[in-house]
Amino acid sequence: MHEKTAVKGLLFTVFFLGLIRKAATTDQCNGPRQIPIRDKMLKGHIYETRWVRSGYAECLFICRDEKVCQSFNFVVKESKCEFNNRTKEACRPEDFVSDPHRLYVKLDVSRVPLGSIPELPATSCQEINKNEGKKLDSGKYWISLSGTIVHVYCNMSTVPEECQPVGVANSIKIPNAQMTASSYYDARYYPHYGRLNEARGNGGWCPKTRQGPRTDYLQVDLGTIQSVCAVATQGTRVNEWTTSYVLRMSTDEIIWNPYKENNAEKVFQGNADQNTIVKHSLPTAVKARFVRFYYVTYHNWPSIRVEIYV
């Protein structure tokens, strides 16, 4: 009886190790080998942890069976898998950190592309390209917008490789003359004080009066037509901020188009305090030279500081 149990246990061990060996060497049949990056980990994107017995190869085997698994960290001494729903390519550089107790593995074979299923939504069309390491075909993808998962069209030909601030916060890149407004309250609230992190005056722009939603605006001239991929806002240094706003964009300063998502004008969530930066990515970049921020709702007065990403 004991001999039969021992034989069964041995057969199971051999079978299981064979599966792990297959998972670790799939490059011979199905694509590139999953090479670990030692002493590194991806933080902030772990959706599940599991303890295993057979090293990181077992994590790889599990990851391939998970719909949302894009990569994993392996805690060496604890023999623990930390499964990520993103690859390091899709994330900020500061999310990929050194850790002497871990290694990182990106799933290249059998990985479900980001944004291709509702269980794995992206935050923008650009994030999809970054995660996949290449420009994908234009089409509909699953995007998470303010907590709601929607199926939107991504024009991948207009998605920039990197979404970087155009430099509204820098008066050398965007001179004062390129920041205008429908009006301004007084010398403490010039339009060119509407730069992210501006400290001059009361630290922000606000209009002369509060005429109502979608009437007054802060305008930024980018200098040339660019692909706008994100925007960010702050309140002012005094107790005033814009709690929601809409965007209108133009290539010629004559025809203005409201920014829409799902065929409806998008109302962006603004700020809830004076200094916290609230950034929103645009699922598909918009070609524009001129960008206007129109307040919708506000706290005390519709004041704002902005940055634009291209």
C-alpha cells in the first residue's frame, strides 16, 4: 500500500515538473522565452498573490491561465507570485523599482492584449500601445474612464509614442502672449497665471464675472498643431477652484470643436482643493493648436491652473 502511494506521488511529481519545464521553455514552440529580470519588481499593479512550491516557473504557468495577467513579480525567499495586470512598458518608470528579494517576468506568450476584453481595460489608447510594445490596428478597445468601462474607438495612427507635458508650466516654452482668456478678474489673475504650479498673483486665472457654465474660458496656444493626449488642472493658492470643466479645441482659432467621448461632450472632473493636480488622459489624441478650458462648476470662484500633454 505504502509502495503504491509512493509510486503515485513520484509519478505526480514527475508529471508536474514536466509541466513546469514546458512552461519555462515554450520558446521552442510558441514564441520568445520568458526571461526574468532579477532584483526588480513592478509595484502598484498587483491584483493577486499566491504561494507556490516550484519556483517562478510555476508562477509563469499560472499567469498563462489568467485572463488579466500581464507580468508577475516573484518573491524568491517566500516562493510567492505577485501577478500584475500591466507590463513595465505600460507604466511610469518610477513603478519599476529595484528589490533584491524579487525578480520580474513579463508574459510574452499567450498574453491577452490590454484593452481587448472588458476584464482588462486600459486607461487610454496610448497605454495599450505602450503595454504591447508596438502600434496596434485602429479599432474598438475597452477603456476605463472615471471608473466606467466603455468600448471606444482608438485611432492608433494618431496616438503619440509618449504623452508628455507641452510646457504650459514653463513660460519659455509657452510665452505669456500664448495664454489668453475671455476675461480676467484683476492683476492677481492674469491668464498667464493659469499655469500648473504658478505662484505669482493668487496663483491661477479666474474670469471677471461668473456668467454661467461654458461661457468663460482660459485659452492656450500650443504654437503648432499637436496631438493632445491629456490635460491636468489645479486650483489656486487661495480658496478657489474649478470642480468640473469642458474642453474645446481648434486648429485655426476659428472653428472650435467640443471634446467628446461616446458622441457626448465630456465633462471632466476638476479639483477638490487648492494644489492637488488632477490629470485626465484622452483615449484618442486630438489634433489641435488651441485649447480652451471652460468651467462648468466651481468652489467659490471658477479659478484654475492647467497643463496640456501631447
